[in-house]
Amino acid sequence: MKKGIILGFTLVLLALKTMAQQDTQVTQYLFNGLYINPAYAGYKEDVYIQSYFRSQWVGLTGAPKSFAVAIDGTLGENVGLGAMINNDQIGAQSSLSAYFNYAYRIRVGADEDSHLAFGLAGGLMQLGIDGSKLHAVTQGDQAVPVASQSMIIPDANFGIYYANSSWFTGLSATNILARFIYPSSQPNILVPIPQPHVYLTGGTFIPINEDVTLKPVLLIKDDFKGPTTIDFDAFAIMNERLTFGAFYRASVKLYQKNLQNDLPKQNSFGALVDFFVTPGVRVGYSYDHTMNAFSAYNSGSHEISIGFYLNGKGRTDRSNAFRCFKF
């Protein structure tokens, strides 16, 4: 048992070596783009509340766990508003953040479903580390904290999002301010510095018949200090009610970076299903399986979500159904 705990901490520390600068990994961003792009606020044209829980690398001591709640809606025809709370835990590290989102949408062309949106989010991040969960190799090592440390810093996100009835694309940046406001005058605090992340996504709809539509999606995620991550997703939408499909996630080198040569590949694959229990309630589940050394020590990553449309517009007609699935 003791060896298993030591192994678990070792693996998590190795993962932190490559992932500490990364935002939370979320698979079901596909059904609520607000998690990565503030310009998505109000896009469903309903008051929408969604939460998700993600348990990554189940069975591994200190493995990441994430929980988030988001709400967004419209104010008039052009303004989208939203709010989001995220709580992340990985080993002894923790992060609690809250953001308020504002998006302004512009209708483009004659297509009533064609909109270009600009979004901005501002909020606070509480970053902490629990020293009681750390175990020094050398007894009494002063570099290892024995108590909890935390700090609160402001942060901001920015995004652009375009969608019509056939395809969509978005570009966003997160953690824009945190890095520059981080109190460098406190060098003894072991809380990792949040780094800016950039997300580029795009997808389209391919109608097969009246009941089936295919939805391929591509997501590129980069923080400029670690490997670039690419998600390839392919899904089928059945009867405007059920979505299921598979995805492949890989770390790649798109351009020259000063990275360690021995960084492990972060490749994984998985499946996802999302369905409307009622016209106003949807439930989702996804499973990720890693394709590196970690796979021998955990039983994969699980993510569940539930969403509520307060005005019941989730599945009233085909265009609204597409609007719900456009991310």
C-alpha cells in the first residue's frame, strides 16, 4: 500500500512537470463553449445552467479532480452574459476561480443564424497548496511547506466566436492577467504561476438524412511553455436528442519550443455520449484512456455533466437543436 502511494505521488509529480502550466482538461467543452471561450455567452439564446465533474486518472493517488458550474443567457438581441465557478485539485495544489462573462454579438449577412461574437471575462483566482499533503524526502527540508499557502489574484479571458447554420470557429485566450499580477515578491510561496493559454477550435455539420447529422470538431490548445495539444472529435447527432462519438487527443510539436527531450507523450482517446432527458434537461458522460505509461496505473478519466434550459428551448426545433450542439 505504501509503495502504491509513493508511486502515485511520483507519477503525479511527473505529470505536473509537463502539465502544471496547463488549464483544466475538459472533454465536454463541446456542449458548453463558455468553459474555454467567453464569447460563447448567450449563444444558446436561453438561460442555461450546466455543471460538470471530472475525475482524471482514477485510482492514482493525488490525481486531478475538477468541478465547475456555469450559467449564461442573453440580454436583448446582441448581448450575452454569463458566470462561471471552477474548482480544481491536483495533489496538494488547488485552484478556485470565479469569472463574469460579457459577449457582444453582431449579425453577419442575411442568415439569421450567422453571428460574430466578441467576449471578455474578468474574475478572481484563489491559488493554494496544502503542505500537509506533501512529504519531504529529507526530514525538516525548509523548502517543503508544512502548512497551507494561498493567494488571490485577478485574471481575465478574451475570445472571438463565429457560427452559422453550417459551421463554427472560435479563438480565445485565458489567464491573460494572472501571470503579470502574480506577486513575485513572495518567492517562498510554491503556488504555480498560471500561464496564458490559447484555444483555436472549429467544426461543421454534415447532414446525412432528416434524423442524422455528423459533427467533426478540431481543437488546438497551446500555452507556449509545454507541448501543444490537438483534439480530433467526431460525433453523430440522432433525432436532435442524442449525440455520441469518439475523440483522439495528442500532444504535438507544431513549432519550435525550448522543451525537455524526455517529456512523455500525452496521447489519449475516448468516447462521449450526451442526450436530452427532457426538452430542457441534458446529461453527458465521457471516458478518456491514456496511451502512455500512466495507463498501467489508473482506470482512465471520467467526466459527467448535467445541463438545464430554464426556458425549455433546448430542443424545440431543428435550428435550436443545432444551436445547442454548435460547440
